[in-house]
Amino acid sequence: MMRLPRLPILLPPRGAVLGALCALYLLPGLIGHDPWKGDDATHFGVAYSMLDGGHWLIPRLAGEPWLDSPPLFHWIAAVLAKVIGLVLPLHDAARLATGLFAGIMIACLWAAARRFIGQEAARGAVLVALGCLGLLVHAHEFQPAIVHLAATAALYWGLALLPEQPRRGGALAGAALGLGFLAVGLPVLITLGPLLLLLPLIWSRLRTSQGAHGMLAALAVAAPLILIWPLTLYLKDPAAFAAWWTRELAGLKPGSNVSLSLWNFLQLLSWFAWPALPLAAWTLWKERRRLIEPRTLIPLTSFVVLLAVQSVFSEPRSLNALPLLPPLILLAAPATLSLRRGAANAFDWFGMMTFSLLAGLIWLGWAAMVFGVPPQIAKNMVRQVPGFVAQFMPTIFAVSLALTFAWLWLIFASPRSPQRGTMHWAAGVTLCWGLLMALWLPWVNYDRSYRHVAASLKAALPAERGCIAGRGLGSTQRAAFHYFAGIQTARDGSRAAAQCRLYLVQGTAQKEAPPSGSGWRKIWEGSRPSDRSERFRLYARP
């Protein structure tokens, strides 16, 4: 029987090969599509308002102040859009900020694991991060929560450096805390701050003069970074500062049922943190007599603190579970080298079968979209997204075929290695995400974008339109209409809205609620083709 030539790389991959795998994971999904309904469109709208109106200190969304979080992430996205927007669409260039911080997270996890555990386990940490199911979508979505992960990973790297290089490690930890606050706000301080306070109590190497120097360096770097934006905001606009601070404090209100929230978070992690969670559990079992060693103590303490804080203050949903991933990944890294042969082989077999089957289904769905075969699947996809017409694109087809053959070569020709299963899992996630973003992206983009409905609305506007009042519009819709159609609405009930002759209402397909008063007539109605409930109506009066 003919044997495939062995891969010309070592397992686990290292150097440029590992970097290329990370790039293959990160880049698909960041570019090539419009801002999508949800956080992607909302946060891009904030960055776009910085470019469109110059609102850098007080972020705005479609003309109104937006104070959900400090603006560091949106600053960086806006700068990237300004620079790289010369060669890419603005939304694609801005979304690269997400890839930047996801890359920082992976690099910092690698550096921390290398310090705590060793070179081989550090590569395992990268593979586990790439394989985490819960990270996949959020690592390609335009939202600042990814900065929380990058800050957590950078904090671990700083802590790993503290004993030998206290000033450098402390400065890195402080920068992680301060910059994380500038992008996310108080959630970073209440999740990462307690870890810095607890560590000197449970880690003896920090109860030394060098450890004290490192902690002071962390405080010296973190404090000005934390204070610079709130203090400037307070001096420039006390009312905006008060609104932001009130919102931040409101987020610290404990939930009504903490035990239920904790249980729901644990249930969510059972799939969200796969395969990091079972690998981390194996590490804890294997190291159960050495839990006080920093490589286990720091991520374990961090995970417990994070889980407790998130259970008290946050709803158990995927975005709030993201900060729990970095400590689990660090805990999982040693297990990639120490799994027993039977468990390692089962994990490898499960990954190969799962992603081979999933890749086949992605190809099947693409064939149904493009060629109408199988007909039943083609009908279902048309029913899901009415009006979409797929086209055969030779370049995309060739790239997808190359990815598929690379996967088959990998699973059949890769040499035996303790990290073979983790490598196959990370490569399988990368393959399926790449295929989905190559073959299905036009279909998903047509379903999730507001480009077409915004264009239809813009075409229906009178030549002398004046201001437009709005009612019921969510942040996603306001951001999309601002970007695609240049429309900024005056909020219903405001003095400006009372003077407007046009009124844009977001409602449902079943119920029409025209604006109050006489003389209004509907001049346009529209919705996204796949949305059977959301409906927009434009009214005009003389």
C-alpha cells in the first residue's frame, strides 16, 4: 500500500509553522464581510463615529454618546481603519483590531507557559487556545471583550517574570491591568485586581524585597493608565463622566441567584472551554500533590477568582465566559504532554473524525448553494436566506480544496507525538473555520448584513430630507444605517425629533405603530430578507 510522505515539519509545530497556523486561524472571518448584526456592527459604529465626527474622548454611536466602556479598543480600531483603510474597506481594517488583541493573547499565553512550564508545553498552550470552541467566534468579532483576554494573558506573563525580573514583570502586569481597564472598564479591575492582592499571601516568592519591588512597579504603571481617561473625561465633561461612572457601578450589582449563575457558568464551560477544561482537570489530578507550584497555583487561583466574580456580577452567557479561558488554557498546557496513551489516542481519533465529518458537511452545504445538489438541502438554505444567489468562485474553491487536502495529509502523515491529538484538534478547528469563511461567507454575510436594507432606505429618502426622528432603533441598526446610508436619527421624545419631517420606526412585521400626531404617511418599508420579525418603516409629513 502506498504510504504518504511524512510531513516536513515537527510536531508540535514551532517557529514560523506555528505562526502560520495562528495566522490561518485568525485571519479568516476578520475581513471580507460587512459589519454583522450584534456586537460586530455596534462596536464598529463607535469606531466609525470617531472617524466620521472626531469624537475620540467621548465615544459616540450614530451621533449619540456611547459610554458602555472606555474607548481604547475603539481608538485602536479607528487608527487601523484610518491607515489600513487605504487598501481595505473601513470595516475590515477596523476589525483587524480584534485579530491584533487575539494574537497578543496567544503570544502572551505562549510566553507565560514557556516561563512557568517549558517550551514544549508552551506550544501546547497555543494549540489548546486555537482549539477552544468558545473562543472561535468571539476572536473574529468586533468587540472589546477580546482585550480582557489579552490583558489576562499578559498579566500571567508578567507574573511569570516577577521572581527573576521583578521590575519588568511588574511593569508588564501593571500595563496589562491598566490597558485592560482602558478598553473594558471595571470588569478588568474586579477580575484581575484580586489576583494581584492574593498572590503575595499564597506565593512565598512574592513575600520578598524583589517581589515587593515588582508589585510596586505594577502599581506605578497601572495607576496612571487607569486614571488618565476618567480624569480627562471628568475635567472636560463632568456630566458624561457621571453617566459613565453610574453605568460602571450598575454593572457591579450582584445577581439575585449566585448559586444558579455559578451552575450555569459551569454548564456553559462544558462545551465552551473544550478541550481546555478536561485537559485542565487532568493537570490538576496529576499535579494534585504539587498545587502550590506557580505553574498550577496562579492559573488555578485566577480561575477560581474569575469564576466567582463572573457568577456574582455577570449573566452566564458566552461573552462573559471568555475571561475564564486563559487560566484554563494555562492549566491545560501540561496535559498535552502527559495524557495517558489510551486517552490521547481517543482524543486524537475523536478530533479527526469530528472535523473530517464537519468539513464534509460544509462542502455539502456549499454544493447545495452553488449547484442545487442535494435539492432538499438547497431548498432549506434558500428558505433560511431568501433572495441569496450563490456563485462559483474558482479562487475560493481552489483555496478551500487546498485546505482540505492539507488536513487529509496531516491526519494520515503526521508522526506520533504526545501533542498529536491537540495538534489535530487545533488544525481541525482552523480547517472548518477556514472552509466556513471561504465557502459560506457570502451566504452568511447576506443574512447578517444591513447593507441592502440601508441602501433601500437611503434611496427612499426625499431630496430635501432634513432631520430624521427615530423610535425603537437598536444600537446595531443605528450603527449600520449611519455607516451604510449616512443616517443619524434624533431620539424619539427629544426637542430635535419634534422638528423632524421624517420618522424612522423599528417594529415587527405583525404590528405597525406610526408616530403620534396627524399628517404622517408611510413612504417606505423594509427589512433584511431573512428576518421575519424585524421591520423598518419610514414616515413623512408635509
